[in-house]
Amino acid sequence: MDRVRRHGRNIVFVNYAVGRTDCRSVLVDEEHGGYLAARHLIDLGRRRLVFAGGPDNLHAVNVRRKGAKRATSETRRTVSLR
């Protein structure tokens, strides 16, 4: 990273919070993404959703699933998430 900066290049990290002032980072709201995906399917009338993600030990997978579960819990219709 220091070598790249010495050459005058800008650095942007994706989904990695960097504690440096000479670099930038872009973070994805994984929970909201899972919510939006499930909400979209529910709004289309889907009632049985399958969450396909893994491995389960990845933080991003778990928070996406959390967002999808939140979307299913907010609907008045019976919607299942597996």
C-alpha cells in the first residue's frame, strides 16, 4: 500500500474499513442488502424464499440472512425463509 501511494496512486478499499487518512474505503450494508432482496421478492408475491449463501461463518452471509429474516417478519402474509 505504501509503495502504491508513493507512486501517487489513489487507493480505495471495498468492504474493508481502513484506518488511514491517505486511503478511502467503501463499505456495503450487507444487512440492508439482504432485506432489500427479500422485500423485493415478497413485493412480487413470493411466499417461499430460500436463502442461498455460505459459508455460515462469514459475517456478510449472516447479516444478509438477518436482513432477509427482518423482511419476512414485517409482512402480514405468511412468508417462509429457509
